[in-house]
Amino acid sequence: MSYAAIIFGTAALVCGLIAATQWYRASKIAVVPNFSELPEDVGETDFNWALIKAIMIAARETSSLNRLAALWTAAAVLLGAATSLLTTLTLH
């Protein structure tokens, strides 16, 4: 096995681990409504809007982390393919 294949394989592993970390972080984002900003005479509509706002903020954070994880996964797949190609070429 060539040194280039080892380097590409190691880089693929690192990219895959980074992607897994990003997806794990995305799965741990919680919806946390900020009810302290609501006035004393809060109505049900205000309560619902505070909850919807919290859901939208959590969804934005989750989608950002998912996007990064997908990019890292793509890099891992490309590096893994390069590793496979380099290994095959050095064996024949």
C-alpha cells in the first residue's frame, strides 16, 4: 500500500468523524422558547408565536449543522474513493 493511499484513507476517516460529530450536534439542538419576553397579560396567540419562533431558530441551527455534515460526508466519500483507486493501482 502506498503512502498516498494511507494519507487519503486517514483523511477520509477524519472527514467522516467530523461529519458524524456535526450530525450528532444537530440532533441535540433543543427547542427552547423564551417565555420571559412575553408580557404579563399574555394571550394564547402570543404564546404560540413564541413557540413557533423557537422552533424556527432550532430548525435553522439544525439545518446549518446538517449542511456542514453533508459536505464533510461528501469529502469523506471522495477521499475514500481516491484511497480505493490508489490501492488498486498500486497492487496491479
